[in-house]
Amino acid sequence: MTITNVTSSTTTVTIAIANTSGLTAGQPIFVVGSLDIGNADGWWVVESVSANTNFTFTVTNTPAAALFDANKTYVYVGYFYTGAAIPVS
């Protein structure tokens, strides 16, 4: 996933990418290396996807306005897994 920009408006973070294929609302993502590690990095859930433009997610605390570092900001797509034989309790 090639990121071109990461911005925020209050608690909504927008990540601009060249190709959004494979991303859907409700899908987990992992953000690492942003310019506000404490508020933007970590596991989040995609809220909306604009085809081949960007996607958004909501964070807990308002991050810095500028979040993108071209050398170290990455987003990894996650997946929900069900059917494991590992007991919860």
C-alpha cells in the first residue's frame, strides 16, 4: 500500500493512497511510524473508503494535524479470524 498523505481533523484520520482495492469499511488496519505515535499508531477499524483515493478511521484522542512521514509511515491491512480452537476463558 503506497501512502501519499496522512491528515487528521479532530479524531478522524484520513489516509490518502493510490489504490484502495481490497479495503472495506469495517476492516482492521495497523498504523505504524506516524508523526504522532501516541495518538495515531496502532490497530484501528476502517470507517469509510473512497475508491482509489483514501480511507478514514476514527482515533480516541485528537492527533497532530500532520501525521505523514514518507520514510517511516506504513499501514498494514489486518483481518478478523474466527474458528480458532483456542479457548477464550
